Amino acid sequence: MIGYKKPVNLPYDQAVARAREELGKEVGACNPPFAYQALKVIKDVGLMMPCNVIVFTQEGKTFVEAATPTVLMDLIQNKDLRPIAQAIEGKLKKAIDNIN
């Protein structure tokens, strides 16, 4: 799965506001300490950092979705990035799960 997606029971504008709020509690859109850890492992990882979170409507439903860090980091095939990606993914999922 490339992204972690969840339907939310909010209109688009409210979902965007809640996504910003929840991401701010957990990881922001990009967490500088995690980014720094990953960049120390391999500089080029910056090209793949899962900093994107999207909010969209489809068929009358609102969704929040984030790139799945473990999938993106696995493309680089560096085992030292896996724990960082897992930590970020846990925080992203928690933030998205708290949007309602």
C-alpha cells in the first residue's frame, strides 16, 4: 500500500483544518528531527521523504491520505532507514486516525 487513507466524517475545509491540527501534534507535514536522522543515513533520502498529506473528496466523501513511509524508504533498500520510517509511519497513522 503506497498510502494510508481514511475516510472522515467532515466537509473538506474542516478535514484540512483537522489534518493540520493533528499532524502538528504528531509529526507536522515533515518532522525535522526524523528528517535529520534519515539524512544522516543517506543524503538522497530527502528526495523520497513522505512529507505529503492530501485531503480530497471523492463521490461525496472526504478522505485524508499520507504517503506510507515504510514503502517509500524500502525503495532505497537501506536497512538503517527502516526504523525511522516505522516511527514516522506510526505517528502519521495516529494523526490521520484522530481526524474525525
